[in-house]
Amino acid sequence: MTPQLIQEFLRSEDLPATYGEDMITWFLPAAQELLLRLTPNPNKPLFIGINGAQGTGKSTLAKLFELCCTKAGLQVAVLSIDDFYFSKAARAQLAETVHPLLATRGVPGTHDVHQLKSCLSRLMDSQAGTVKIPRFDKAADNPLPEDHWATATLPVELIILEGWFIGLEPEPCEHLLSPVNHLEAIEDGDGSWRNFVNNSLRYDFADLFGHLDSLLMLQAPSFEQVFAWRSLQEEKLKRHRAARGDADTSGVMSPEEIGRFIQHFERLTRHALNTLPGKADWVFHLDSQHRVASKTCK
């Protein structure tokens, strides 16, 4: 990738110059490794997952890989687990029939898994055609209308699925007995919510993750760092909506709301930090300044 393209990417993604340094040192070599594994029009596309806690840069890295592959003349489809959330109304129904905490998007069990698997199945098809990829508006907390979805042209050589629990195995049942934070202690005293979430990970996602050809992890230095990075994400979302002339920022969270929100993710984020570094094919270890400190590979 030329210096000009690097600068264009940094500007388009509202990234600091330091990210460009990490691109050159860490991410572009990884993209080159990825390209070496791809060939035009294979019978089966390569399917990779990108895991990382909130704010680690999963979607940015997926866009970078997509750009590198596109420049090499390859077709890529990028999916985010966040684009497959149920609507606010559907989650309200889950909150009423299963557990009140399911009104909040994020954990396994709040996604339209059927839609996700159907989309992936179509992307695996080697026949010519197109596939519509859903998009979710986090500020509005609802899926976007279909005319705002992305379109992938088949056949694709690479499918990237990114998300905060991609590749994660369910926790052992005995780990669910004790709450990990105030939210679980007060609002999930009997553990029914965390058991529902864990079962969704086991029965809805295990087979899907089993089809991954490779897993890459952006490893946060700690869960405590996630709050700061999640706050930066909210500020970026607010700026992007303002740049589009959208004055409605009702769905953008305050620091207090972020603090409560990330407690929904804490259990599985800690589980991922403890277990995935030993299982992922590539692990980029991030420091508190959001820089890559080192990389390990299988």
C-alpha cells in the first residue's frame, strides 16, 4: 500500500498518525500473509474471524484487510456481528418473556442468528450473484432499512466476520455461579440471564465459529481499559452523525450509560481475554495507548 493510500485510509477512518505506524509495522504484513492464502474464484472462500473487546479496532482492521484485498483484485465480504442485532421491539419481547436484561443489545441471544447464518451460507456460494448484508444503526438502536444494506458480489474469495465474542467458547457452568459485577449481582441474582447468554453461545454460535478457517484477536490490555475505548467510540459515533447532518443523538450514550452498558459485556470479555490468546491464530497485543505492543502467531 502506497503512502498516499495509507494517508487516505487514516483520513477516511478518522484515525491518528500512530495508527498509520502500526499499519506499516503490524497490520499490512498481516494483510500480505492473508493475500498469500487467497486465490481468485476458489470453490470455497476463506472465512476468518476478528475478535476484540469494544473499541479495540476490529471494524477498522476489517476495512483495512478489505481494502488490501480489493486493491489486489479480490472480492471480499465484511460482516459485523453488531449488524445482526434484533430490533428494539424484538429485544423488548425477549425482555418480557425471558429476562429484562435482554432488552439491551450486545450479548449472545440478542442477535438474529438465522439471518446471520443465511447470509453466510449465501456468501459461501460460488455461483454468480449478489448478497445483501444487513446494517444496524447503533444510535437509533434498530436495524437500518434494507435499502441501506451493503451488497456483496459473488463469488467472494474472503469473508471476514468481526465482533467482540467471535470464536469464543461458552464458559463452564460452574463459572456462572458468582456474579462478576454490580449488574449481575443486582439484576441477575438467580443467574438466569447469564445462563441464557452462555447457552446461546453454545447452541447458536459454536457451529458457526467451528467453520472459521482462522481467528485473529486484538487483545486489550485489560477489561478496565474497555471503558475508555468505548467512550471514544461514542464520541466518534456522535461526530459521524453530526457530519451527516443528523441532529438526533438520542442513542449516543453518556459516560454513566456507558458504564452500565459495558457491564453486560464484562463476563464474556474477561473470558475472551483469558482463553482466546491461546487459541487464536494471530494475536495483536495492544497497550493502553491503543498501540500494538507485540504479535504472537500459532
